[in-house]
Amino acid sequence: MKRTLFLCSGLLSLTVCTNALPPKNNAVVMRCPLTTFRVNIGGSTKAKLYADYKGNRYYFCCNPCPKKFWLNPEKYVYSSHIPIP
């Protein structure tokens, strides 16, 4: 049990540290409105991990985030976003 807990905490630390690193190659970066992880706009656009809502585009870090966003988009309207290009 202790070994599993230690392993899980190590993986969580690695995930948090990876998201704290500066972006590579001068990439345009925003924050996922649900997790606040850094999101490369180019990568999210290619993966279609974004949502257009009321004239703004919101970028997400992973597949579950857009689904959660659409359950209550008003909750995230003040999050990091850009006008729809």
C-alpha cells in the first residue's frame, strides 16, 4: 500500500513539474480553463482540443476537458481564452 501511494505521488509530482516548465520553441501557450495546465495552442488546434463559445475560443489540455466544459460553459467564461480566429 505504501509503495503504491509513493509511486502515485511520484507520478503526480512529475506531471505537475512538467506543466510548470516554460514552453518550447516560442510556442503560444494558454491555460486550460478546467485544470489550469499550460496548453500549446498549435497542438490543441491540431488535436481539436478547443471549444468556441460566445465568440471566444477555449483551449484544453486533454480529451475529457471539452466534455466537462460543455456541461457548464458559463462557469469558465472568465478563464483564459482568445477571440475566435
